[in-house]
Amino acid sequence: MLFGRDAARPVLADLVSRCNLYLGTSSWKFADWCGLLYDEERYLHNRRFSKARFERECLPEYAAVFPTVCVDATWYRYPKPAYIANLMEGVPPGFLFTFKVPDDLTLKTFPVVPGFGRRAGQPNPDFLSVAMCRHGFLRMLEPYRDRIGLVLFEFTHFHPEEFHAGREFAAQLDAFLGEMPEGWQFGVEVRNRNLLHPDYFGMLHRHGVAHVYNHWTHMPPIAEQFEICPPRTQPFLAARFLLPPNHPHAWAREHMVTYSRIFEVDPSARDAAQVLIQHARHHPSALPSYLYFGNELEGCALHTIANVLEESTQ
């Protein structure tokens, strides 16, 4: 099924009103979605498509269809207050943002890549810093509490020398979460399968924090994650469908030259999404739940969502 704005809008709204389930995409500034979600003519300047205008102005058009979006940009740098305020002005009441916590808080060691300069390869002194999270990040979001959905802690794949055992990570995260303010929906996304241990899930449960099911390169399929963390045990549902297991970003870049069509269907991801949607339908949470889809899962998040929605109504 191809994505259509008019067809998707009422189904997405119904999931919110009946199931408290918010379904959206990971980021939204994809020019390849013109003709699917976006009206290209709105972003013409001197009869030419303006990428700058598109990236600056396309959020309201996105929010006219989807009830939520995952903001990836905040993972790469602390946002400025003006950036947050501008986002809030571009969406209608009831729209919920998921914000990634900056990687300055979730990287144990800075990667050896040019973007980190002198910090590359060095230990991160602000890893899981309570003060930096509360006062450097959450304080900027505080004025917009009613527009904030999930606050996402994404941890990249840890190397063995960073944590010798999963219990070390769980203990450090336990202490950190114990210092977080109440009233936020926190979710944790890990990228090491050895961290998926009952002690880790039990620790999250004690804090009312969701394990973010993630369909990603080095993680077991979400169906396997269900076996050790069933949806019924979660305080609310949160999932991100990003990449097929065992497929790196390089594979996606090589195969998906445009994000406007499906290149390869991922049945296991779609099946897992159906499980979560049906669980939300039959056991709606008092707190909102969130499902996000990325282009690199199948080639076009919009078409993936259209197919998932069609299957969920059959």
C-alpha cells in the first residue's frame, strides 16, 4: 500500500484517541517525501525547490498528518532555546515530540571520528551526568511539558572495555535514573544484546522507565525482545524500527538511493509493530505510547507505515 495523507490521517488520529498510541517517524526533513507527504510547490523559490525553505517550513505540513515525531537532532548537540521554541510553534495542540538526550550524556567514550576532534577516543566526563541532564537539557524542555512525549536515552553499542559486565551499566543507570525528576516519560534504548538481562528490565521497571524496543543492526529482532520483556510488563510502549538486524547503515546507503519507495520488506519488523498496535488496542496505557519508523528500515518510512496501518485494520 502506498502512503496517502488523507488515508493515513484518520487512522493515526484514531490510534491516539482510542489507544493512546502515537505513531510517527524518526525525523521529518526528507525532500524525497515530496509528493507523498509534502506539497513541493510550497517550497519553491524562483520556481526552484529550496532545500533551506523546505527544512525550515515543512514541520507544520508533517504535523497536519502525524501526531508525533522523534527529534534526532538533539542527540548530536544541545539544542538552543530558540530551536525548541520554533519547533513548538510549528505544531498543533496535542502533537507530542520525542527528544533524544544529547550524546554528551550517553557516550561512555567519544568515538574516534573527526567530528569529536581532541575528544575522540577519550572518556566522557559527563556520561550520565545528573546535573547536565536536569539543568542542561530538561530545563529547556520544561516550559513545553504538554508538548513533550518521550525523553529518549539512546546508548550506542558499548565496547567490552567500557563495561566488563552488563550489571555495571545497569547499576550506573539505576543511580542516574534515581536522580531524575518525576513527571517525565523516560525511555532507554540500548544497542548491546548482552544488556537485555532481567536485572536491567527490573531496574527500569522500578523507575517507571520504558525499554525502547529497537529493530537495529546488532540487536535481536523485537520479537525476541518481547520474550524477555513482554509488552504487558512495560509502563507504556516505546519502539523504534530503524534497520534490519545484521544490516549496517552502509547497506542502507548503498541500496536506498531515494527514500520514496520500498526497497526490501522486513516482515519481522512489521509483525512486531502489529503486536504492539494490537496490545495498545486491547490494553491501552494511561500514559501515551510511541512507535517510530525510519527510512532505512525498508526504504521509505511513509510506505512502511501505510502498510502497517492497513494490516492493523484487517
